[in-house]
Amino acid sequence: MKKKIYAALIAVLLAPAVASAQAQPSAAKISEEQATKIALERIPGKVTDVTIERKRGKDVYVVEIQTPDGSEKDVFVDIVSGQIVGTD
């Protein structure tokens, strides 16, 4: 019984650290702000969301941009190099 309680306490205490690590991988060399700037240079508009996902074999910032014509584009910015690896 004590083991279950200890395990539950550890899980609760470590949850914020795990969530933080998932939010921005330690390998990230560029910030979310830098990725946003890079993406807007490729596709002008208004940024509606920025997330980190695995695309095309790399961890990337997915920068969602609402373009002036009302469409939405995603720009994939490599979190290490800052290079655009694709758009959608």
C-alpha cells in the first residue's frame, strides 16, 4: 500500500517537469519567437498557434499562420537548425 502511495506522489510531483520537457525539447537551439519570425519571412500573415511536433523525421516548430486572404498555412521550422523543412 505504501509503495502505491509513494508512486502516486512521485507521479504528481514529476508531472510538471515532464510536461515542461515535452513543451520544448532540450535539443532546441532556437526559441519559439525565432521560429515565428522565420516562418513569417516565408509566409506573411498572423500567427495563430505554435507547437512542437515530429514531422519528416525531425522535431519542428509547427507555426500556423492565417494569411491575408483568409487561408491557413503551416510552416515547419527545424528546432535545431532553424531551417524551414516544409509547409502545408
